[in-house]
Amino acid sequence: MSESSVSDVRGMSVAAAFAGMRSVAPVVFKAGCPDCRGSFELTANALRLAIGASSRSTFYSFTCPDCGAAVRKPAGERIVELLTGGGVRTLRLHTP
């Protein structure tokens, strides 16, 4: 960064630095319910991710907004990556 760029940044207010920025849309995930066969989008807050010691004990869960069923689905490496990157709360399961 050049010296003139640094001095320009120091004199800039926070409001000026963020002027013109738009709010970021929340990440949404497409999901489906095996009980009612509903298809919908969920925000990160509606999902939970549990990471276990193996792929068999790693899953995500949510409550179906259509029928209220508790849904639990397996989560492979790619799903874990997408959910954690999208801000889904994660619980690490410990093995005894």
C-alpha cells in the first residue's frame, strides 16, 4: 500500500468506508422432509450439525416447518463443509 493510500484511509470515517455497501443476504439451504415430503429453504439458524467420530455419527438436523417433524440426515464431508461455511451451529460429539 502506498503512503498516500494509508493517509487517505486514516482520514476516512467508518460511515464513508461502508457507504454503498448493501446488506448481505442470509445463506439459505434447500431441504426436504421425509415424513410429509415437503420441500423448503432453511436459514443457518434452523439447522444443527453434529460431528461425530465417524461418518456414521455425523449428521445434521432440523424441524420441518410444514409438519413439525424432527428430521435427522447424514452429513458427509461436503455437507459438513457447506453447513459450517454457511454459519450452521456445530456440536462436536465426544466418544467415551
